[in-house]
Amino acid sequence: MAPKASEVIGLAKDKKVEMVDLKFMDLIGLWQHFTVPLAELKPEVFEEGLGFDGSSIRGWQAIHASDMMVVPDASTALMDPFNAVPTLSLICNIVDPLTREPYSRDPRHIAQKAEKYVQSSGVGDQIFFGPEAEFFIFDGISYETTQHSAHYKIESTEGQWNSGKSTETVWGGPGVGNIEVPNLGHKPRYKEGYFPVAPIDSQQDIRNEMCKALAEVGIYVERQHHEVATAGQAEIDVRFNTLTAMADQLMWFKYVLKNVAHKHGKTVTFMPKPIYGDNGSGMHCHQSIWKNGKPLFAGDKYAGLSDLALHYTGGILKHARALAALICPTTNSYKRLVPGFEAPVNLAYSSRNRSAAIRIPMYSPSPKAKRIEFRSPDPSCNPYLAFAAMAMAGMDGIENKIDPGQPLDKDIFSLSPEELKDVPKMPGSLEEALVCLQRDHEFLLKGGVFTRDLIETWVEYKLEREVNPVRLRPTPMEFALYFDM
């Protein structure tokens, strides 16, 4: 049973909590928060909420309709491991103070509606997600864009580009700070970071500390390792969970990793493609549906899948180009989604073949392990919206018995253009993905899970705040190509 308000308040007193941090999601995908003294956390707050000004929250209402309420979810109560003052953290839903209805642009509410849609359909009572969010641990970053200049620079002692330096700057620990040492030369080569031991992998200890901090907030870690790219690309795999709970955990995941890195004088980014010429960071999403404690994706069809799983796959593939606007939602996402490179852009499915957009993992013969793995998403997404959208696409496939077509059991990267001409592809830019979403979003509106207002707001925000600012600005590469024309 989920804890009650009185149990949460009792926990706070047992832990000698002094402050309560109320976390919630903006539309684009970052946690927001404000903090109140423990005395403000009365039982009625879990029903009535606390008011705040939402006028500056990205993607929310204009200033004339900005009053909002946060309503804490008692089941999310955890001690925040990064505050000096003992602090209880609660994830909140957003409620309109006038109607007392859930706010239609609250991403967490949309995730909850998607779960209820699966349950109300009678197909299953649980839908599970297991994201593999890759990330980079850098030593530092600087960037600037003005009307007359632009630059970015990544600092990483692991970076292969630093192999020619005579000295390098390393973190000497708390109280010591950065120190200069001789360049010892052990740096992962481009695309060779998967996965040599120390000293080439220099970040084992910090990843282990991240795993311990994740365990403190109730996240079960399955493994951690260096990823393919140079300069500290990493992956920490966590156990799958139900849709909303997994989105909650992914937000904790990002929060924990960023704060552990910060404590060590380093920085973590989930930007999909920060380094040119090396692998970007994806977020492969494992998905399955269960009912009455039994897995529904296991069967006697291709790769041990059921008809239901194949139809779910068909729905994902059919709507993947529209999904791109929510699962690969940045202009930078499409520097990872490039044909012929590491990210799967060809919309096909296959067992074991990692060049397909959807892979059927074959590690275990157990029906409980049967799932699909959608490999195109990246960790810049808002997980509540991304998971909800994928669930709705899969459900559309089940409801309409969408045939995913024949599997493509070849190395897609080795196929000729003629062989690939009939295989649909992910969009080549965020602008193209937004057009696809505008054309294909009826499946998201079923059951009132998404609203037209939210989709229109998402498209408008992305065009005005991201697509156009990037499109309007010259880049250093353009100067290299065209200055002397």
C-alpha cells in the first residue's frame, strides 16, 4: 500500500527533517522545486496542495493565469542525499487552483493518464520501461554565443585530443581542488571506450559513488561501465519499473549523477551529441506489458515474441517519426541520428541486431525477460512525455493489430541505398520531427492522455525557442567552410 500523509510526516520526524523539498516537472524536461520548513507539511497539503507562481515555468501558462498548486505524492517521499540540512524530497503533481483539476500541461499527469489508459483497455495492468540513459562526465565546459562570436570547449583529462599535452589538470579531491600533473597518456581512443580497465577508464570510483547514491534514493542498479566514446562517456543501468515510477526514477537518476559529479569538481551532461566524430549518448528503452503478474510479450512468434508484442512493435514503428519530436526533442539529437553512424535511423526490427531501431534482446529464454528495445530515443527527452508517447504508439499498434512487417536480420549499416530505399527512416532534424508530430498525433489523444493544447504548445515552444535560434545563428564550422568564398 502507498504511504499516507501521516506516515510521511512521521518519517520526516524520525529522520529529524528540517526542510521539505517539493519537486515538479516543467514541460521541456527539467525538475523545478521550492522548499518549505517541515512545519508547513501538514496532512491537508497532500490533498489541497501548496500555491506557487508558475508564470516562469517553461511551457506553462502566461502570466495572467499563472497561479498553480503543487500536490505532493506521498509515495515519492525520500531523503535528499545532497542537502546539508536534513531535507525530505517529495515529487508533486500540479493542480489548477480554480478548477482543482490536474493541470493539463503537467508531464507527470500525462504519464499517469497513459498508465491508466493501458489498464482501462484491458490489455494489461502494468506497462514497464527500462531506459539506458548514457551520459558524459567532463572535467569542465565553457560555451558562449553572441551576435559576433560563438564557441564551446570541453575539458576532459580522458579526452583523446589531450594526448599531446605535457601536463594535465586533475581533481585532487575536496580541500585540494585542481592540480597539475604530468600527462600519463592513458586515454580512451575515439570509439574505443567500451570498456577497458583502469587507468584508461579513469572514472570507476566516481561511477561507483554514483551507484551508491542511487541506491540511497531507492534505485536498483544492475551494472555500470564506461561507454564507447572518449572523454568519460558512461552508462549506469537500472532495473525496469512501471511507466510513471520509471520517469520519477530517471529524474532522480539525472539529479544524483549531476550532484555526485559536482561534488568531485566535474560535470555530467545528457546532451545527445557533445563530441564531433565520436559516439553520442542514446537512451535505449526496453518496454513490455504484463497482466495478472504474467508477461504478455512472450510467445511463439519471431524471436519468441507474442502477436501482442509484434503489434506493439508495429505501433512504435508506424508512429516513430512523430514520436521523434518527443523522444529526440533537441536540435542536437539529430547530430546523433545520422544515417551510417552509431544511432539507428532505419525503422526496422530485429533480434540481436543492434543496427535496427527496435531490437529484441535474446539474453534469456525466460518469458519474464521478453521485451522490445527501442534504440532511437535519447536522454535529453522529458521522460514522462516520452514514455507516455511510446506507450500510446504501442497501444495503437495493439488495438489496430498493426503488422511490423518482416524483420531485418542484416547489418543495416552495410546495406546499399537500393536495399534501404523502402525502409522508413527517422526524421533528419527537429523541425522535420515537429512536422511529423503535427501530421500524426491522433494516437496520442486517445483517452485524453495528451491534449491538442499540449502538442501545439510543444511544437510552438520548440520552433520558437530552439529550432529558430539555432537556424538563425552562423556556426564556427560555417566560417571554416565559407569565409573565403
